[in-house]
Amino acid sequence: MSAAALRGAVDLSSLRNRPAAPAADAPAPDGRATPLIVDVTDATFGQVLELSRSVPVVVDLWAEWCGPCKQLSPILEKVVTELAGRVVLAKVDVDANPQLSQGFRAQSIPMVVALIAGQPVPMFTGAVPEEQVREVFAQLLEVAAQNGVTGTIPVDGAEEPAEPVEKPLPPLHQAAFDAIEAGDYAAAISAYEKALAENPRDEDARAGLGQVRLLHRTQDLDLNAARAAAAAAPTDVDAQFAVADLDVAGGHVADAFERLLDLFSAVDADAKGRVRERLVELFGLVGDADPRVVTARKRLAALLF
């Protein structure tokens, strides 16, 4: 996950500058206490984007008819409540808000996406167990902190939290962060690679390297053009890589893995090595404990042996 722009993966441009209509359950823009769990519409989404500049916002795309949504929503609400203002949950009824559904490319629900500093960060799709939800939220807070989004929403009845003492980043990590902020992904990649060369066990650098590599590869891609190119050349490794990267960036992780595994089956031995390397890189980016990674690893092993 990264808060840098995932261009082509999620298109919120049509809603970003929309004037927000007043709503009782929408986040307050004037500094007043904001509910931790809010219902958001096409009209009020601009306020959520603005709020995400100070505190991470988790967007739950759901529908009344969706059974898995009803399983997941109470878990999300429980975890957000326990975090006591460090995260806001924005609930979007996709049937009532078609523009948001289209903007997030909600091909299936429940779909959960975070917003950090106005940028979308893919989390997961489908009903997942509470333990996994907690793990993903922990990762989200780490990414938010790396991108300077560390605010807290006041909670009624709670004591004002003490001002956190921010631990300085290691020099190479700070260099990577500064490069990401400047949009210089190549420099960020170089900094993380140097950090790993100095300490191969630096898991934060490894995770950051995977994230920024994905951003570097997708920053100038157009989703529709990439899909058209991939459809026209089913065994073109680079064309299939482009769509897989965009799918991962947009939260469609299973689709990306399936595409690359199908490609692995269809190409020659030299290309198989490239496809396997990209799969392993994306496995590390998504997380070894993710059930989609577990399933894809099993299929890859079967194809290898």
C-alpha cells in the first residue's frame, strides 16, 4: 500500500472538486468533532477526501443485498471504534451512489479502500476474518505515518491524546520518503535498494521498495489502453505485467494473480522466469498471509512441479 497516486487504478477526479452538499452524517470541515463512522454519498465525498489529509479514511463499499457486506461491516466498525479516532470509516452504498462505485471500480463487494492524503490505497475485497482486518489496518497506519498523516479525530468522552513523539526515520528511509513526496520514484527505489544492501533484513525497506516499484511502473499507465494492449497480445509479457500491476494497485489482487499464472502456463521457459519473479514480488507486496497469495502460491507450485 502507498499513498502516492495510483494513476489509472482508481479515478476519483470527477468527485475530488465537487462542492459538498450539507449532510448531518458527513465529516465536519471546520474542525468540529467528526463521527468515526459516517455514511458518505456522491455529493459529500469531497469532504472525506479533505479529511484524509489529516487522518486515514477507510471506505467500505457495500449494498443492502450483499450478504458478505453484512458480515464484514460490523468487524470494520468494531476495529475503527477501538482505534479511537486514528481512523475514520466512510460507508458507501454502491446502489445509491453510482459515481463513487464507478470511481472506485467496484467490480465486486464488499470492497475496502483507504484514502491517505486524498489518494486511494487498496486494502482488500470480500469478507475477510477479523484478524486479517486488524493486520491490514495496522499496515495502513504505518503507511499513513510514513506519508505524514498522523492526525486523530476527537472522540466524545475520550481524553485528548498526548502529542506523539515521532521517531526519526533512518537516513536512507528518509531519503526514499522525500523522493516519493517529490514524485521521484527512481530515486526512492535507489534509496531503498541501498538500505537493503546495508541490511538485507530491513523489512520496512523491502516493503517500501515493493510499493515504490509498483508506483513507478504504473505512474504513466492508462488502464483502458493497457487492457486493450493485453487483450491484443495474450502472451506479451510486458503487456500482461502492466494490467497485473494496475489490478494490484486498484485492489483487484486475485485478478492480477490469475492473469500472471495463466501467462506463466502459456510462455516459454525464459519468459516463465520473468513471470515467476513478478509474481514473487507482488506476493511480497500483498503479504504472505493474505489468502489470495496463499492460493496463488499453491497454483504456482503446481505449475512449477
